[in-house]
Amino acid sequence: MKTVAIAGATGGIGQALARVYAGEGSRLLLAGRRLDVLTDQKRLLERMGATVEIDAFDMRDTEAVVRWCQKAVSLNATRVILAAGVSASVEPVLGRDGAAAYYLPEAMKDLERELSVNAVSNVLACNEFVRELMKSCLGGVAREHVQVALVASLAALTGLPGSPGYSASKATLRVYAEALRRLTLGKNIGVTVLFPGFIESDMSRRYQGAKPWLMTADEGAREMKRAIEAGKSEYAFPKILAVGISLLNLLPEWLQPLFLKGFFFTVQPDHESKTSRR
């Protein structure tokens, strides 16, 4: 039985990934913060023919992350997808006319949460899973091919002025994966970093600004699954935006803001952000 482990499974992308991996003969190990969402998912996915185990915890709970990763190894997970993520943005300072006169960087608590969830938690989970996997195998070589995937963002490929902390937190995953990929070379372990653009979800609905080439969660999940199953090291999509970012980074620094202006955005605070901002 093929086992797929997905963390961040109560977000829009995580739920869609679970659906595209569900089917007869599949076992899904799902982790997320919301037990009610996980319970509903379990019912749906079992109707699709999958065997499902759920664990509700916050990815910032390191002990819970360790236990979940150890379970994934014990169940012989061959696909591990780390999709936990939160977002925030710069904070407008209003002028006398009520319009934004300028913007402050993310509030400290928002920035801390972005780095803790998007970067630290996903890196720790990846690190723990790969450590446990290698320790359980002779010579550190996995008995069958295992692919680990980290869900980053196109924001990891260039610093977006609307959310410096979000860009930084997602870029962390790229560098970590590059190093891990080199470390595990020849160990039958692959590492994929996914760089999606705008995907329809609760998170993207909080974005205030242009969302070009917005995809449904199911469309995005199918793209991600193809990249994971192909064992790609990195996969950025939609291609038109990925190419645009590549070209942007070739422009002189003084010219880049002219193009980024059309993609500037802010993010409406979610519940945790509203209660923790200062």
C-alpha cells in the first residue's frame, strides 16, 4: 500500500493534494491544525477508496512534528509533502486623505509567525523525517525511492515588497532543499521544491491586489503531483509568471520596481494575526 504523508492538510492546497493522491490502495497520513476539517476530509477520502489517518496539531509544536514524522517513517511513507503556510503583508500608514502614505514592514508577530510556520516548521519536519528514514535503512539508503516535497511559492524567487517576510520564509525552503538534495545524493531520496503562483484558497482570498493566472486548488494540486512523481528538483508554475520573474531578475535594480508595482498586494489579517498584532 502506497503511503502519502501531507502536513498542512487543512489548508486549501493541502486538502487538494490529499484528493489527488486518494484512491483505491492508497494510505494517507494527514496532519493539520483543525480537527473538524481533518475529520471531514477523512470521510470524503475514505469514500474515494483511501485509508486515512489524521493528526491534529500546530506545526510549531516541535514534539508533535517529531512524532508525526516518526509515524510517517514507520508506515513506510514514500511521498511526504510539507505544505503548511501562513501569510501576512506590509502595513499601510494612512495619510490625511485616507490613502496609504507609505508602508511599514510586517508587524513583528506576523513576521515571527511567517518564519516559524513557513520556514522553521517545514524545515524541521523535513529534517526529522529524512533523519529517521536514513537511520532506519542500511547505510542510510532508502529501500524504495522516497520523494519529499516542500511547498514554497513564486514569492521565493524574488523579494516581493508587499510581503518581505513571506518571500524570505519561502526562499528558506529552496536553499535548505538544495543542501539536503546534495547530502542525500545516492540515498534513494529525492527532494522537490514547488513554487506555485496564485491558487484559490482561504489564504489567497485574503490577498488584496492583482492575482494573475489564478488557478483552482485542484488544478494546482495536479501540477504539483506531476512534478513530485517526476522527481523534479524544482517546479515553478504557471510558467508565464515563472519566466517573468526570471526576466525581472535580469533587469537593472532601478527598473524592477516599475514592473513589480502592478503586482503589489496587501493581506487582510486572519484571526491569529488580528489577535496578536502589535
